Amino acid sequence: MKRSIKKTTIKKTAAKKNANTMWGGRFVTGPDALMARINASIDFDKRLYAQDIAASIAHARMLGKQRIIAAKDVTAIVNGLQKILQQIETGAFEFKTELEDIHLNVEKRLTDMIGPAGGRLHTGRSRNDQVATDFRLWVRDCIDATDRALQALQEALIAKAEAHAATVMPGFTHLQSAQPVTFGHHMLAYVEMIGRDRGRFMDARARVNESPLGAAALAGTSFPIDREATAKALGFARPLANSMDAVSARDFALEFLAACAICATHLSRLAEELVIWSSPQFAFVKLSDGFTTGSSIMPQKRNPDAAELIRAKTGRIAGALVGLLTVMKGLPLAYSKDMQEDKEPVFDAADSLSLSIHAMTGMMSSLKVNEARLRDAASAGFSTATDLADWLVREANLPFRDAHHVTGGLVKLAESKKCELADLSLKELQAADKRITKSVYGVLSVDKSVASRTSLGGTAPTRVRAAAKAARKTFLKG
Ligand code: ARG
């Protein structure tokens, strides 16, 4: 049975067609069916259609201006390309696998539409500089969209920070209650991370934004092209300086993926916190109906699927970076077909990240914070022990290490009595250190604790309000 299936497959793949009309001059037969399948990228690179057409229009106009092709041919080419753009956008364009990729699909259609003038478009360029140009334009657009999405997420987080600038909650280290903080402060930590993510994307953008067009196959061209003009027409800052580098560089895609992976990693940390916080055992927050799912068997369940999926998508985004690094490792200059494998990881990472950012924004905007529960949790676990130690240093002049020791003894006592530090009597406190006075109770409450953390970058509500205001100015202008 197995054998016969194999036979038919082989038989099918052996069928050869006529040679490719775009490059098949020296070929007698067309590619094997398997060759066509492994070679074709149209299924995924059709996403570059708008960039491909924009770059072709810029190239054609430049060729005309430089008198490399006739003005009437430029007009026919540009009109034809604009029609093709419309056809693609209305779904009237039929993409053909035998035409391999977006570049040949568009060019073949153009020639079918306008005749031999279409064949002049490819003067002084190659698919190697063409694909690098299209891809850089695509990544640049994607960076701009990502920046806008991240800004919207920051806005949602800042709004939560403002609403909860004084909402106390436990701050954790090692996922153990450490010191009380405010919910707003916690939100602003993510606003900062995302601010750096946006910075990384913008840094990458500066290096993406250089034009390979006109590098041709690898060596440049003998035609008197104007690379400055095409770079300018496409909004690039400048042409890439070296034609071999221009067609073989993919560090712009790697850098984009690295920025995606770091950003996704940040989102995964918030996602993880939402999973923990929304569990009934914690009950710090309630996720909205819109961003949770129920269980088909357990009616009480309210699952944080969106948060879990954001957490998980980090894996494929980081995988995309490692995948492309591996494709590029050890590749000799200049272009190799290996580089066709650059697009799918970039598209997938970009789609996954975009979905994650938007879902996180929706989740955070619709999140309800359980203030009472946060307050209870903030006071549990001797979270003001550091405040007690600091009081001993400040008011009783103890060296910090001694104060730490005295406080440790009092934590032990409260633990054995199953009460909080603030529930210990003055007598019990003074038994540990006679210099303790009743004014110590002033620092044992969580509100006093957070209010006292007024150092730069600290969690005091006054600081959080000022930080939220500053964040608005830094991140949301524009
Ligand atoms: N589809 C190709 C890619 O994505 C375009 C460049 C092809 N160049 C070539 N010399 N075959 O890389």
C-alpha cells in the first residue's frame, strides 16, 4: 500500500512543463513539481505586494528620469502597476505558484497587460535587491504599527496606574510577600518596560530604513541609475552603501525579531501575573468576560486563556529569532536562496506580537482590581517588617543589622501568635528592644509603609501620581 502511494507521487513529480518564461531561456524543460513547490514563495510573500508595487513604481520613474527607458513606457508601467494593485486589493488577481514569488507574479501580469514595455521594468535591478527593498519597507510599516499598538497599551496601563495610585498590594520577591507597594506602581513598571521596547523598535527602524534598491544582483549595475532618487521616493533615509551588503544583509530582520522577542517576553511576564492574580486563590483582579473563557465541564471556571496564550506566543516569537539567526549563520555573500526563509518567521512573529499586544490592551482596560483583597494580602506576611527595622534605625539609632535581628525576633513572635506585627502589644515589642515606643505603630500599617517610600522611583502614592503624569508626557504625546 505504502509503496504504491510512493510510486504515484514520484510519477506526478516527474511531470515537467515548459521552461519558466521569466528566466527559462537556457532551460529545455520546466522544473520538477517538487522543485516548484520547494522554490515557490508566493503563498507567503504575496503579503509584500503593496511594497513590491511601490518599489517598482519608484524604480520605473527613476529609469525614466535617467533616460534609461522612454517616458511613454514609464507611463504604461506605472498605470499598469496601479491597476495590478487594485486587482490584488479587490481579490481579482490570481497568484500563480509557477511564477514563484510576488515579484514575478506582478511583472508577468504587467507584461501581459502592457506588452514589451513591461519587460523594461527590470532594467538595472534584480529580484535580490527587489526582495530586500520590499521586505525592508514591510518591516518598517510593521514597526510603525507596533509602536502605535504599544502606545495604546501604555495608555491603558497608565490609566490603571492613575486609578490605583494609592491601592496597596503586596510587592513580591521570589513570589513571596516582600513589602507593600501600590498597584499603580506595579502598572508603571510595565509602562517603563514597554517604553524601552518602543525604543528598541525605533532603533531598529533607523537601520531598517536604508535602501537596497539598485544594488541589482550583487555588484551594482552599468546603467546610470539614481539610487538616491529611489531611496528618497520610498521614504528611505539613504541608499545602502555597498551593493553586496545591500542584497545579503538580513540583520534588519534579525534586529526586528530581537525587539519582538524582548517585547513578547515583557508581555509574558504581565500575562503570567494576570494568570496568578486572577486565580481564585489570589483573587487580586477579575478579568472581564470578554477576555476569559468558561469550561465545558466545570461551571465555576473562568479561565485566563488570553493571558495564557500571550504567555505562550512568546515561545514562537523567540523561536522565530533563533530560526532566522540559524538560517543566516555561516551564509556566504551575497544572496542565497536560503534567505527566502526570512519571511515566514518575521510575518509569524509580527502577527503573533500584534495580536498579543492588542489582546493585552483589551484585557488591561477591562480589568477590575479587587482593592479589599489586595489590602488584606498586603498586610499579611509581615510585609511591614522592613518598616519596623527602618524605624529602629531612624528613631532608636540601631545599626541596620541589629535592627534586622530585633525585627526578625518579633516576626517569629507574631508568627507563633498567628497575628500581624501591628497586633503585638507595646510590652511585647519592648521586650525585644526597650527603646521601642508606641510611635512605632505609625509605620506598621501598609498605608504608612507605602506613603513613606518617597525616594525617586519609589512606590509612595505621591510618587506614583507624579510618575504617571510624567509617563503621559514621555510616552503619549504625539
Ligand atoms: N523569492 C525570493 C526571496 O524571497 C526573491 C529573490 C530571488 N532571487 C533569486 N536570485 N532567485 O528571496
